[in-house]
Amino acid sequence: MNSTESGLQSAIVKDLRKLGAYVNKNHGGPNSQGRPDLEGCYRGVHFLLEVKLPTNKKGATENQKRHIRQARQAGSVAHIVRSRHAAKNALILIDRMMALMEKSNIRSVLKEEARGG
């Protein structure tokens, strides 16, 4: 287990890259308050992850929660994660979303062909 948030972030970045994600670590600064720690793309889907240690009792700040909420409203996958496993689950969610979309698209194409289109 990682003892620092930065160590957990680095481990998550390595894990997600091994799974094929493009992911970058956002570095804090005066113009990035509340911006999630990790940002990336997987299978064409944008994602944001705010990383917190399991021992962090305070959780995400209001600014961080606002960024997550706004990203979700814009169609991004955005989560607060407390483990490497939780971060990988974000990509599993994307896999499931894409599978449903592909299945749905295939059905619509088959229906169209059945109608003679």
C-alpha cells in the first residue's frame, strides 16, 4: 500500500497505462485549485480521477467535488478513488459503457438492414 497520495497517484498512473489508457498527473498551482489529480482518455472516453488515501478522513474539497460534478455533467467519467483497484474500476466502467454502446449500435444497424436500408 502507498503511504502518500503522490505515491498512490503514481501507482495508479502506471496501472492505467498498462491497461491502455492515456493518463497524466495534474500538478497543483494557483490556477488549478480543485482540478482532479489524474486526467486521461480510455477507448475514446475522457476521465478524471481525484485520488485520496484511504486514511484521509476529510475526503475531497468542495472545489474538487464541484470539478467532478461539472465533468460528469459534460459527459466525462469522473470519480474520487481511494485505491488502485477503484481506479481500475473506472476503466472497467468505460469498458462496460462502450460494450453497451457497441451492442446497441449493432442492433440498430441490424434493424436498419432488416428494413432494407
